[in-house]
Amino acid sequence: MEVDRVMSSRIPATGDSLSDPGVAMSPRRSFPLRTLMVCFTVWLIATEVLIFDQIKFDAKAELLEQAARALRGPQVMAPTERPSHLPSGAKMETL
């Protein structure tokens, strides 16, 4: 038991191999909060750029549609159903 404690508290020297079971591993590094903050900031800026780009695109598309409507003039209503060529005595049912 005493040997285990002595071996686990040993600090690796320059010549020690890390695969040596007697060499203690360094304590786990803390979570890289700075890296997480940088990544989140980059993601947030990219998302804002994409959102504003989409808003700008939608506004330009709306202006383009308005200009196209102005060039075409008044719109003509197209019939939604085909005219019937049935004789006047025939009855037609819609489905």
C-alpha cells in the first residue's frame, strides 16, 4: 500500500517514459473556457451575418417583384376553370 502511494506521487523526470506504469499522469487540464468563448463568438457573428444577409436579400427580392409588376402593367385575371363546351341541356357535376 505504501509503495503504491509513493509510486503514484512520483514526478516524472526528463528521462522517464510516459508508458512506464510508475510515472504519474499529470492532472487533467481544465476545460478550455477561452476557446469555447471564442468559438461561440465566431458562431454568433456568423449567424448574425447570415440573418442580415437573408433580410437584405428578401428586401431586394420584394423590390424586384414590385418593379416587375410595375413594368407588366395591370394584371389580368386568368380564369381558373376551363370553359365548358357542353350542349346547353347537359348537366355537369364538379368533383
